[in-house]
Amino acid sequence: MSVGGSVLWALKAPGDELDLVGVVLAVITLAGTVTAWLWRREKSGPVDISVTADRLAVELRVQWEKAAAERKLLYPMPVPVRWLRSERPVAGPVEDATGAAGSTRMPPLPGIEHVKPGRIQRGQARNLFAIYGGLDSGRLLIVGAPGSGKSSAAIMLVLDALKHRAGLSEGERARVPVPVLLTARGWDPDTTPLVDWLAERLRRDYALPQTKAVRLVREGYVALVLDGLDEMPESLRSTAVRALNEQATFRLVTLSRSLELVQAVRSGSLAGAAALELQPVDVEDAADYLARCQTVPMPASWAWLIANLRHQQEGPIGRALTTPLMLSLVRDTFPEASELEAALSSGELRSRQDVEGVLLDRVLPSAYATRPGQPAPPYTLDHAAYWLSYVAARMNEENTRDLAWWHIHRWRSRSVRIVVAVAIGLLLGILVAMAVGLADGLLLGVFGGVLAVLGVMAPRTRPARLGPMRWRPPSTADLTAGLVFAPTLGLLTAEPIPVLAIGILVLLGPSLVGWLLGTDGNPDSSSDPKTSFRRDQLSWLGVGVILALSFGFGGAIIGRFSLAQGLTLLWGILLSQAWIAQLTFMQLWLAGLGPPRMMRFLEDARARHILQSSGPVYQFRHAALQDRLAKRFTAIPGRKRPTTLIKRVSWN
């Protein structure tokens, strides 16, 4: 295409000087495209599905090891969390989970003993993998109170399973499913079967081809660890349990808050499941854990706290510090030992809830405090608290615990972004008109504005990354763009050839890009949000460059080679999710609801352990912190005027 276009351009204007740069770039692009195609074709030959499973296991291990380190689940040694067989009406008899003699519904994993009823009475969270791998039913329910450590237990269970699998021989690995930890967000069991939803999540979250994702699920190469069943809309929970009961043919671990699950199973429990309930942390274990987190000899304030725990177990502090969440808050929000006793010895702390409130309220002041010998935080406490409270409130309105940066555009009006996009197109047109001429300026202004509007209005699903090469048929948006661009260009140039040539290029452009670069909207789930944001920018910039070099022959036909390259480069940039997100960040900034560089702010909050990442999305450190911040935002009087409210509300 590139070479042919350059020849056409040369033949059209034989008396003009050849645009050698354009021709050379076109040839280079053609050679590079062919080379990449041949290389990818060789690399993307038939692959055994077990190889795909192994690659997925490696990606998952990277993802969850990073998450475990971020949550401080590895060092210091984790809080000892114990479990008991749940007495709540959420599951059937234990014998239905362990199976009768000779039963092989789910054979034990290689190297794991079959679980007998006596082993499902009590144990520790660090031993959950042995239960998971030896249950005849393959179904495990883990329930607990808020902050009891369910998500942490799930992460460590997945890591234990992945490490066990990696240590097996190739033949044994094929018999061990890859555990995939997902939250139940976005699953509507009324309309989407479990298998289809899981396959789609594998495709979207881990950049797997649809056929391979379906095979992994249907052929038993993956196991599902489903967290957050209690965070689904209440109307869907019972349906979700029925769907899990009827449709799960693979190993299944389900995690939920206790009370919400009891309500969800009123119309039917999860047959064959072993229900385990995480218990409050033993006071002695809590005291030992806090002691491990301190220096030797221990500061006096910490010695006071540990003594208080051991001698006043029924006091407010003793009752509050019985969950991994509260213990981690005590550990992290008192970097200055002198502040500890003053904050927790107040006579106003009369109940467990009072202590928990004090600890949650210390998260932000501690995170944004100025430390000796360290640079001052880039954001003031009041600004950061207000912005984070707004983010928490919007997340609660959307009933989600995941903050996906590519969904933030929903928080502000799209019409404003459309106006900005049109203005950008007009500005480009004026600049080109001043530099080159009125005709080219008009052309770029019209097309630049249309491209910008299309970029703003394009559906937002997932950020892009360069992935496996695959072809996709033209979408409705491609057809619309082709039908709009081609006639308009034909009218502006009064030449019939561009109507066909440019129309075909615009119509097939996205499909060709998806074929060459594999840009199919899949983020890298082993990457963090900041990386996925940058990859989206670079991916679509790459798309624009490839289009600008390869499709410049459309402009060659009408004698505007460089103009066509500029338009296609602009088209690639404006389709970026990051472009839309950045426009939204500016809207939030103008409204006083966030900084202009929101990603930098969110990344700073993650570094201060207010947020944590789960693949390419952010999450608040705990749901209790998100809910408390959201409640504060909605309780601020006159919150529609944030610039004055920041001065009125104290977060210290």
C-alpha cells in the first residue's frame, strides 16, 4: 500500500520534486509491516491449550505477588487468622463436600491428600490451599465479617496454588487448574451464564483470544476464586448462588461477608461446598504481631498498647484490634510512636466503633503528614481528603470497589468534551490555514473536528495495549466513519478517486490496525494502573504512526501526502482512552473535584497506602475506608462549591 501510494503520487505530479521522506518512510513501513506479519505468523501458530494455561499462570503469579507485597502480606509475617467450620445456614453437610468413599468428582491435586470430614472443623488461613486442593466436591465457601481478611486469604490461597503448580512436572501441571481470582463486578447472572462471563473476563483481563479463553474454562484448565459476592446488587445475589450451583463444573472458591451470604442462600445453598468462617484474631496473636512490627527494644508507647491488649481484652481497644484490617491500620498510621498513646488513651473511646473510627480517620492525616528529612507531600491534606472523598462517593454511587481510570469519564458531562474536541479541530484548521493555505486549513479543520468528536463519543470499554495479532471485521463506527469521511473529502477536493480510496481506508483502518498490532482493547492485568494508562497512550500513538505512514497514499492521490499523514496520526491519538480521561480530569479540576493530573494524584495515593492496585484498577485500601470517605463527602454541607468547602472542613 505504502509503495503503491507513493508511485501513484509520483505519477500524478511528475514535474514536482518527489517527497523522498514520505516515500522512504512508506517503504520502511511496508518492510516493517511484512517482517512483523511474518514473525507474528510464525509465533502465533497452533499452541497447545496447556501452554496457554502455563503462560496464564505465570502472568497471574506476577500480578498477585505484586499485590501481596503491596498489601504487606509477606513481610512482616502475616497476622495469624484462624477459621472454623461455619455453623451458619450457607452450605450442606460436610460429607457432601468431602465425598463418600471412592468418590472422585474432583480428584485431589497432585501432592495433596484427600480431605476428610475431620479436617474441615478448624484450621488456619495459611493452610486453606490444602483444603482447596483436596476437597472431593471442589467447592469452598469462605465467609467472615468485614475486615476479617477474606481478600488477603484469597490472594495467599491463589499464590500457594500457583507455587504448587509451578513445582510439578509438565504432565502433572496439566491436571492442576490455574486459579483465577476475580471480583463479581459486572456479572449479571440473569443474562450471562457463568462460563460465558468467566471466559469473557479471561479474554478482556488477560488478553486471551476468545477461543482459547472458552477452551480454558470448558476443559477445566482454570479454577475460579470469586471474591465480593456480597458486593453484587442484593437482587442478584440469590441468582448468582443458583448460577454457581448449577453452572460451575470447575473448582470454585467463593468469598463473601457472612450476613449477606446467609440472605443470598435462602432460596438454595451452594451444594457440595465446605463453608469456613474466618474468626476474630486472638488477642495474644494480635499482640505478638504488633510486637514483630516494632524495633527492639520496643518504644514505650507500643509497649503500653500491647500491655493494654493483653490485660484489657474486653476493653474498646481489645475488641477493636481483632481484625487484620484494624491491626494493619495501627501498624501503618502511627509512624511516630509518641502519637500512639495520645490517640488511643482518650477517655472518649468507649466502644469498639469509637476506636475503629479513630483508626480509619488517621489514614489520611498520617499519609499526608510531613516527615523529617523527607520532601513535603505534593498535595495538602484538605485537598487530598476532599478529592479522595469525591472519588469514594462516585464509586459508591456506581456500586463498585474498583476504580478504573478509563471509566472516570462517566463522572462528567460528555457535551463539554465534544465542544472542546470541535474547538481543537478548528484551532488546527486555523493554524494550518495560516501556515499552508486556506484549502488545507479547511480540510484539516473539518476532519480534525470530526475525528476529535468521534474520539470523544467512541465507546469506552478497556484501555489498549499491543497484543496478539488478530483480525476483526469493520464495526458500525468504522462504517459510519467511512461513509462520512469519503463523501466529505470528495466534495472538498472535487475529485472522485478519494471518495473510494479514503472511504476504504477509513472503513478498514481500525481492522487493519487490529490485525497488525493486536490493539483489541485488552489491558495487561499484571501491570498497574499507571502502566496501563501509559500503554494506552503509546498504543494509540503507535496506531496513528502506522496509519500515517501506511495510509498516506490516500493523500498522495489528491496531492496532499503530508496532510493525510497528519490526519491519520491525529486519528490514532484521539482514539486513546487516555485522551478522554485527561479531558475528564481537566473537567474535574475546573469543578474543584480533583487535580489536573489525576493519575499522578492517584498514584501518589497508592504510594501512601491509601489506595492499592489490583491489576490495572485502583481500590481503596479497604471497603470500610471507601465507605467512610464517601459518607463524609455526602455529609459536607454545600458540597457543590468545593473551593470554599476545603477551607471549612477539617480532616485533622
